[in-house]
Amino acid sequence: MTSTPDKMDDGNGLVPFPKPLFEVDLEKDVRVAMRDGVGLYADIYRPRETGDQLPTILIRTQYDKAPYRASASETKSGLAYMFAGQGFAVVVQDIRGRFRSEGTFHPAESDADDGYDTVSWVASQPWSNGKVGGYGCSALGINQVMMSQRRPAALKALLPQGPGGALRWRKFSVLVSGVPEIGWAFQWFVQDANQRSQPVPNVDLYEALEALPLADAADRVGSHPTDWRDWITHETGDLWWDKFPFFDETSRPDVPALFVNSWYDTDVGETAKLFNMFRKQSTSEKSRRNQFIIISPTAHCKSEQACTPHFVGERDVGDIRRDYWSIYLSWFNHWLCNDDDSGDFKMPHVQYYLMGANRWKSADSWPLPGTRFVPYYLASEGNANTSNGDGKLCTTMASGPADNYRYDPLDPVPSPENFAVPPGQGRRAELRSPGNAVDQHQVDLRQDRLVFTSEPLREGLEVTGPLKAVLYVSSSATDTDFVVQLSDVYPDGRVYNLRTGIARARYREGYKEPKLMTPGEIYLIEVDMQATGNWFGPGHRIRVQVSSSSFPHFARNLNTGSNNATETTTVVAKNTIHHERHHPSHILLPVVE
């Protein structure tokens, strides 16, 4: 099981699967009892005629285990057969309340305990060698991280992809900086997270989000029972959230983990934080030493779909191919097939694809060694509205009059990944892909968007690492949002979005005690923009766009100071960005030498 098999030809963009070493037997719908007696049903894939007790890969899914039974599939549905064909037992389980499994589905509530119970059950089976590894992306990655906090003895490795939503402040990726990330979350609740495991009819989800109140959106589309209303109406700091096993600074895992994410995923910065938290907070030195992260340039859960040339939305990011299956098989072989004292896994701790330069790079820590966090200051003569204005991005602090714009919640700035879609076409599909690169030159012509652009670069600049904007703001409203976007302006005029972050003013001092603004008073607001890895080549320009909305990616702030999910009235706000010496608004770029 330590050899690298030959590859089969693949024509669909997915990295080709290795040729199977074994025939595979499938046992369907095996009931696994949880501590409260609820039965969760699993399919068990085992390599035929191995004669050995088997290492096991566990996939716990809310999206139906049945599609994994497609043995001939050269898609992600064929993963169970692929891993089993390499000598692993694979257990694919419907999580609580979904599809075949018993109980009632409530996102995240039972993931930690049910994961622990399932790992313990697997380890007790006569065909098991007592070692289990977790695998899966998005919700399937989040439940691995949650399970790790319970430290089941048989859990020897994790391979969580896109798991940043496991963090307490991220709330299953539904909330970002206290703002509902409805561009994906609404579709997820009504299509993939309702309690009957049945999608809603073919309706216009975008239109449902435009109407008010937001809390009624699931009812408007005729959704089956779902937790949408609870998740969308509770403020980030509410005690209601304490029942969820989210990962935070008090968590103490003890398991090696290989994190995988992508620059255009919604949670890449949070995944990098998890990587560092596992390195710091794991209970054993062995686990602290064996944390790894791979970051590709793709969208959500698409790292293995690595064709060439590869486009993320409209942006060509070059030849991103990588032999993920060999890496994953080596990972599980090391931790599940060897003795516990087999030593550390040999691989760079950080591997990332540098967009723009279009090549893979590696390092041993995050942020990268040699990173300088360089402030790029916002500057103008007070007319930074639109890309035709006088907004500049400078490495030296400048003084100048403040910039104002009018934010109307009924006319929000469209999200980067949605703007290129003509009205009435593909709206439902838009909500499924919150992370893509789309030319921004048209949306940069909006008057409610401030645009600050650097001079063309004489030399290239690598910007890789965590991103943060620091804004000095005031508003005519008691509460509003501030959205900051980082973009790469190509010499031919194309403008590709890299990352977008948002801050809700009421949470400027923390989530536990929201504080409304006094109209006209200046406040410091920090905007977490996750992370990126981009090479701004010679002749390219760095652009920062500031507004107060990005819809439907983020729920709109209605500017009333009330609960935005239940409110039905809106207030137009005059928002101001200050950028003089006493109020030096800027973005901190992680410049890598």
C-alpha cells in the first residue's frame, strides 16, 4: 500500500484516480448506534481478499451517501471506491437526520459527539486495525475539526478541506464578521440542509433574498423545515450559539491534520488560522509538529479539479495540476498503516499556488517567513467615487479631504461573482458559487463605490498572507457595513477581484456587546479580508474598492440599528471614509520578499 500506482486517463478536469489494487465489496446501510440510541446509517467499502485488518477512512456527509456507490465514476462520487481500491476500508455515513439516518438534523449540533461515537464504533469492528482518518470538504471538513475536539483514541489523522467554518466566530461559514454570508448559505439551508433531505422546487432564490424580511426567505420559496430563521436572526454574540461545538482558543485537539483550501474559497483565511491553532493548541508535541496546509487557486472544494489552463471564473491561473491523490494516499498510509512511532510526515508544512506567477511554492510557517505587513494608504482629493475618480493607493501617508458615498440598501453593490450574470439569467446558479474572479471594471463605475488604485508597478510584488483593512469611518446612520475588496488591475484594463471582506460597525469592539454609532462621529473599523496569494506583475496595479454592500454574497445592513434579519424598513446612509494624517485609512498587505 505504499507504492504509487499508475494513473488512469481522465477527461473531466478531476485529477486522475490511481488504478485500483483491489476489487471492492460494498455493505450498504449498516446501522451505527450513537450514545443516545439514535441510529446513523453507513455504507462500508472494503478491499476484497486482503486478509488483513484494515485502516479506515471515514466520510460523514449531509449530502447523501448513496452517490458514492457509483463505482465506475471518475468524479468525486467515486472517492469511496478509489480509496478502498488502494487497500483502505471506507465508511461513508449519513449524518444525523439526513437521508437514511435517524434523528432530526440541526447543522453542527451533534457533529462532535456523533463523530466520536462513529470513530469508536469503527475501531471496534473485527475488520478494523483500530486506526481511523477523516476525509471530506466543506461541511464534511468542518465536522472533522469539530470531532477532533473530543479526541477519540482511534482518530489518527484528518484531511479536512475548506473547514474554516468550524471556528466559533465563523459559525459554519454562515456568519462572517457578524454578517450573514447568504450568497451560499441560503441555497444551502433550503436545498441541502432542510430536515426532509429534499430540495425546494425550481424557484428564484435571488428574488427571495431581495424581499424583506430576510428571515422569511425560506418560507417564501416553500422550503421544507430548516434552521434558517434561527441561524439568521441570532446575533453573533448571542448565548444561543454556545450549544454548538465550534472550535476556538480553548479547543485541544490531538491529531495530525492536512488542511486543504483554495484562494477563492470563502474561508481560506480561517483555514490558515485553524492550521496555526492546531500547531499551537494540540495536546501532544507529535501532533503539533505534524500540521500541514495546501492552498490551491480554485473555488470552493475544487482543488482536485486541476485541469490546464485553469480558469477561476474569468481569470486564467495557469497550470495548477498537482497529484493530490498520491499526497492523500501517502498521508493516510503514513498515519493509518504504520506503527504509532513511525515518525513525522515528510512534506513542507505550507504549500501554496502563487497566482499571477502561476507556480507552486512552499514554506514552513504561516504567515510566510520574511513577510512584511506593508500599509498602503487610501488617498484622494475627495472624489474617489468610481474608477474615473481621483482615488490613489500610496505607500506613504497623504492628507486630503474625506470621501463620501450614498449607500441605499435597496440598490446594493452586486457581489463580484454575480455582477457578470445578466439580469434574469442563471440567478439560482449564482448563489452556489460565492468565490470566483470576475472583471470588475463595470461595477467600479458605481457612485457608491470608492476606488483607490496604485501606480503601475515597476517591479513585481508578491502579496501572500492574511489581509486586513483599517478604516476611519463615519456615517449618518447608527449602524452600517463597510466592504473592502482587493483587486489586481491588469495592464490591458481587466480588474480581477482577489478578496472581499466586510465589517459591521456595531461589532467594532466585539460581538458580545454591540454598540451603535453616533452619526457623524469618527470610528476605527478593522476589516478582516481573509488571505490571498498573488503576484502583481510589472505594469499591474493594486486596487482597493470600498463600499457598504456586496449583495447577495453578504446580507444587507438596512442601516436602522435593529435586527437586519427581521427588519422591513431601510435607511439610506451617507458614509464617509477619512484618510488624513490623524485618520490614516489603509490596507495592510503581506509583502513577501
